[in-house]
Amino acid sequence: MSDLGGSIRFLTDENFRAAIVRGLRRRQPGMDILTTPEAHNLGMHDPQVLVFAAEHDRILLSHDVNTMIADFDAFLASGQHSPGLFLVAQEAPIGPTIEDLLLIWEASNPDKWRDRRIFLPL
């Protein structure tokens, strides 16, 4: 999966801001973004969400900058691989976050983000 423009797929964790998801879907209806409720994964612990994201080849979007970093690092240290983790501070402005995610989705391929954690907005 190395095509540009749209081959990146996202998964949001349980508490990811719905306004960001709505904005992304409004701006780019072709974007493949799955929310935790849509995936029927409510109540999953972070390590389980990381496994689900990896199994479904989806970059995880999370606001959980407190515990997700350690869980992500432990996930990688266990020998597993991740499509990537994008961390967005809960108070980050919605517009710039949407713009960054759109740019990443349109101008890069999934391989660039494998096993990496990125803080947004850039």
C-alpha cells in the first residue's frame, strides 16, 4: 500500500474529538477514517486499540498524550509493528489539526509513518 493520496487509513481512539472527524469527512469524503464507536471497540484499553489499529493497517489518532506514548513504546518494544500514532493535544485547535491530517493524507504514503509517533498539529 504505497500509493499517494488516500492510501492512508485512520482509526480514532475512543475520546478523539468528533469535530475533527466531521471536519475531515466534510473536507475529504474519500478519506478512510474509522472511529472507535464505528469499529465497536468502546471500552478497549490502549494496548488493545494499538493491536486493532495494526491488524487493520490504520494509523491511530489519539488525544491521550499521557498514557498512549508508553503503551505505544511498549507495543513496539514487544516486537510488534504499527502503522503509526498521531497524538493531538486535547486543546489543539481544530482547523490546523484538520489541515495537517489532510496534508499528510494527500501527500504521503503509509510507509512513511510506520512505527512512528507524531505530535499534531505539525
